[in-house]
Amino acid sequence: MATWRPPERIKYAPICEPWPDAAVAQRSRLFSPVDVGPVRLTSRTWVPAMVPWRASEEGEVTPAVLQWYERFARGRPGVLVVEATGVRDVPSGPLLRIGHDRFVPGLASLVETVRRASGGQTRLFIQIIDFLGIRRRPSREKFLGQHLRIEASHRDHLRLPADAPEALVRERLAALTDDELRQALSPRDWESLQHGFRERVTDLHVPAIRDLPQTLPGIFAAAAQRAAQAGFDGVELHYAHAYTMASFLSARNTRDDGYGGEREARVRLPLEVLAAVRAAVGSRIAVGCRMLAEECIEDGNTVEDAEYFAARLAGAGMDFISLSRGGKFEDAAQPKVGEAAYPYTGRSGYECMPSYYSDARGPFGRNREPATRIRHAIRAAGLVTPTVLAGGVHHFSQAEASLERGEADIIALARAALADPDWFSKVRDGQGGTVRVCKYTNYCEALDQRHREVTCELWDRDALDEPGLMLTKDGKRRLVPP
Ligand SMILES: Cc1cc2nc3c(=O)[nH]c(=O)nc-3n(C[C@H](O)[C@H](O)[C@H](O)COP(=O)(O)O)c2cc1C
Ligand code: SF4
């Protein structure tokens, strides 16, 4: 699937400045402690959620999942957030799940692994997610022959009598050119043909979607309760990117049942989910969310929306607000027939995970300005809720400057931590010069897009011949982290 890139195609290289010595690093803001609700972090560093595609088909923690998080924990970031983990008990491929009590023992072993590997220095949070259904892009034949629901409008358009048999309608539609077919189909059906069918929070005619405000608070609360039971230090409610809760917050949410339309109504379900989660776990563990500073799509949420939402959510008791940007389905690239759309392939996807080919703004720090405004909005509401900023951070100087300027309270490194999971311990110990610095090639993201086990192209190849090395599910030898 082609991924969107800024047409300017200006090539950027990571920052190449001296790193601090150990004394400077240890006195820095970045390596100073901070409280996140009931949890004290040893530093203001954070590895945000990254799906590595290592769970079992049943959504269970596997030895490869333990190895993945163990490797990050050895670098001792302040917080390590476990990948987006499904709150429902429905099959969803090799993505972690927390929708039933049977997942608790596996997740508890993950907590134990991280605690041991970090010497108790890293707090382990888990991102919990709900997502709606999405189907692969069908072939034209399959769509017109099976998927499309034949309606009176199709017969009218084709000037067929009201009792014309369905098979004839399908046959006539199949004989149309693409331009003609587009006229004959509703915009939604045309989109399902071009991109694959995707459920939306505005599908109020579907009972399960209409009832989300009734069902989701309980589902999230039960998942959070299991996270607490497994020993996690915190849960991160996934209110960002292309998924259900972000779709409720979105300016594109036109539900007319009190959960869409004006901002106040769009934030209602996110607040109700928070209230249910809090009632389930109390203040035993940190409860926060990840949300978008900007949706970066046409008619999507702007930073003003995010300022309002962040202040409301912080006011309702979120222990932290982690800010991402973009990553939506609405502008995703057209998938190939037989593949599903992927929300990081359009312009908004670029905003979420910018690569080294960029525009004049460059790939580093695109979320800084909106994040600063959002933090001010929270402070203006009289709240001290810490915010987490992510996006292109790979050098100590960037992170420290952001903290100094009040852009955020905590700095997240996703791909930079993937490239070198020891980033945190090396920089704190004055060994920043030995960090393997992320080049923002998005090799890792391309693997994620194809649902393949994620690795980094900077990881070691040398050890690939060692006997007993773990193989990927497709039988290949896997690059190994440094
Ligand atoms: C392989 C991969 C998987 C990701 N999975 C998630 C995820 O599960 N949840 C999430 O909120 N963000 C996810 N992200 C986005 C990152 O958390 C982060 O916001 C983004 O990569 C930008 O930060 P960076 O520039 O430090 O990499 C993922 C990113 C990558 C590269
Ligand atoms: S593959 Fe490695 S170097 Fe490339 S963007 Fe991902 S983490 Fe960075």
C-alpha cells in the first residue's frame, strides 16, 4: 500500500549534537521524577504503545511478547506502555487482548518480566482499545455479486421495475463502467467497494453501534480491573487515532442521540468510560488516556477541540493525557483488493509517524505547538495533570528543551526507543554517543502495516546464524535488538 509523503520530499537527518555527560543528564529535567496519579516515575521518559505483532492468534501473551517488553524494560524508561490491547473477547488476530479473565495470568507474567528486567525502575502501563469492524477491499465481482445490499434505489437508477429480480439488478450493475457505477451506488457503498466496508460510530441503525454508550463503559471498566489484577501500574484509555473512542470525540461524529454533534456531546462517552473505569479500579493504579492534539483530516478536530477535551478529561480525573496526532482512516490510502485499509497511510498517518522525507516543518516535533496549547488549557482550568508529548524525539536536547519550555511534562520516544531500547539508560549514564539513533525510515511501520512482526532495520544481523534463534511466524530469522 502506498503511504502518503509530503510532496516537498526534503530529506532530514537525525540531530547530531553532543550528548550530556552523566552529571548533566542526572541533573536534567528529563531524568527527574514525576508523579502520575498514584504512581511515581523515576524519570520523565516514556515508551508509548507500539504493536509488535507477537501475540498469539488467540490474543495471548507469548514468549516473543515477553522478550519484546523485557528488552525495552532493560533500558529503564520511566513508563513502558504495552501495545493497544483489545477490551473485548472477540477474535482479532495476533493483537493482545484483555477481554476475559483468562488473559490475566499471561499479562501478570508480562508485568513480572518488566519489573524484574528494569530492576523495578520502569512503571508498566497498558493501552486498552476498542475498535469497530473493518473488512478487506473486495473485488468488484464479489462486491456486486454478494456484498452489496440491493435496494429500490438501484432498481430506480437502472430503470428496472420494482419487482425486478435481484440477480438481474446485480448483473446490470456489473455491466456499468466505473463512472456509471459510482452514480448508481450510495457514497457509502462506493467507499466500501473502493476501500472495504468499515463500521462507523454514526451507524445508528446497527443495534450494537447504537448501544455503544451503554456497553462500552462496562467493557472498559472490566478490562481496567483485569489490568489492575495483573499488576499493571496504570491503564491508558485509547482515545486516539482511528478507533472507537476517538471517533466519538471526532468533529465528524454526527450521532443525534446525545453522543455526537457539539463538543460537549462528543466528550460524553469518553467521560462516562473514565467514570466507569475509575469506579472499577479506584486510585490503586494510574488512569489516563491517549488522545489526538489534532486529527489532521478535513473537517476533523482541531487543536481548539483538543484543548476543550483535554481540560474536560483532566477535570474529570485523568491522571495523565498523552498526545498523539493524526492516524485516521478517513484519508487512508486505497488498499489492494484482498487487503484492509490501514489508518497510517494518508496525510494524517504521516502526521502520526512522520518519516525522514518531509516538508519545511520537518519530521521532528510536529506535535509540539499543539501540545503546548493543550497543556496551557489544562493549566488554565486550574489542573496540574501531566501531559505526554510524542513525535520524532530522538535526542536529549529536544526532550530537555520541550520540558524546559513547558511543552509537556513527560517525553515519549517510540521509534527512537525501538531503534535502541537502551536509549534511556545510555543517555542517563552519559553514554549518549553510543545510542543507535533512529533514522525515521519507517521500515518498522511498513512491517506493522503488513501485520508482520515488527523489527528495526538498525537491529543486529550478526547473530542471525546463531543456533536456537527465534524465528518469525513465517519461518524467517528475525533481526535481534541490540
Ligand atoms: C510499529 C508501531 C506500532 C505502533 N502502535 C501503536 C499503538 O498500538 N498505539 C498507539 O497509540 N500508537 C502506536 N504507534 C504510534 C507511536 O506510539 C507514536 O505515537 C509514533 O510512532 C510517533 O512517535 P515517534 O516519532 O517517537 O515514533 C505505533 C508506532 C509504531 C512505529
Ligand atoms: S526501522 Fe528503526 S530506524 Fe527505521 S524508523 Fe523504525 S525504529 Fe527508526
